[in-house]
Amino acid sequence: MQKKRVVVLISGGGSNLQALIDGVQAGELPVEIVAVISNRPGVLGLERAAKAAIPADVLDHKAFTDRESFDRALMEKIDSYSPDLVVLAGFMRILTPEFTQHYLGRMLNIHPSLLPKFQGLHTHQRAIDAGESHHGVTVHFVTAELDGGPSVVQAWVPVLAEDDATSLAKRVQRQEHIIYPLAVKWFAQGDICMQDGKCVLNGEPLPPSGFLIRSDEP
């Protein structure tokens, strides 16, 4: 099988990038990470890319006068690598409709909540404040709606009585590092695609939650 070309976009530490790098190096992911692009200079994720001998670029959004001009420059940079898939791994930018349409059906994002609950920021504290019994993380296709594209896979974790946002975030992040490589693997193998606003896995439309994985780990 020919390896799919993947470009990963980051803004920070790149722990999900590392999970993907580990999967590639272990021979578990039939992809080649052809580039890592950060909108912030000096972040740990760039060091992770360099350590893995992956080309790394910085496109600082602060150098652009508006969101549209940055997104156009970012598209040009991404397309220079001819990717099959664009992976947002902690990429903290709201993307323009032009950008999301350009990569529709071939761009994935990971969001630390059980979408459609808790779109946006501070999801762990919001889940605790809402008295949720479960929280988790979602991998989804990206559309113009913020955190609103069809879900590929969700991992649930229990919210414990003693949890604060930090402890809950750590438990959710362990699941992130499991399900993001899984979703990328499914895409690379041709198991998933986006059709009519839904995620289709092996020819069958998934429910709005996507494929569900439950974790009862404390």
C-alpha cells in the first residue's frame, strides 16, 4: 500500500503529533508525515518534528494583517507538500470557510470534548461545572462550522468526584493519543470518508457521535 502523505498543523507542544510520529515509527500507520507547520515559533512541537527528521515550517499568523491572508498563505504552504490528509493537532486557529472548503473531506481535527457538547475552549472545566458523568475527546472531519464537522471517533472517560480540570485533562489526553492515530490509520487505509455531511466507516454511515470507545480507567 502506498503511504498517504500527511501534513500536521500545530500551535504548541505537539503531544498528538508525537503520538502520530510514534505510530509511523512503529510501523502501525501507513502514512508519511511530510511536513509539520506551526503558526507559532519556538514551540515544542517543532522540536519533535526536527527530532524525527520531518520538515518543519513556521508561518507566524502575527505577520499577517487578517485571517484571510494568513489562511491563503497557509494553503499555499500546505499544498506545496501535496498532502492526501491535513491533520490539525492542537492548531489554535479559527479557519476561514475558504480554507475549510479547500480541504473538505481530507482534513481532521481533534477536540477535547464529546462533541457536540462543549465546543470551543476550557472544555474540561465546563464538563465538571455541568455535572457531566462522562467527558472525552472527538476526532472529526473539519467543516466551516467550528468544531462542527462529522465525528469519526469518540473516546469517553468517566468524570470522577475528585476531578479538577487538570486531572480530567490528563485522562482525556491519554485517549487522544489512542484515537487520533486510529482515525488517521482509517483514513490512510480508505476505511473512512466524508459523504453527505456524515462520516462513513467501511461503507456504513456512523452515528453523530462517530465510532465510540469507552474507557473506564480511573
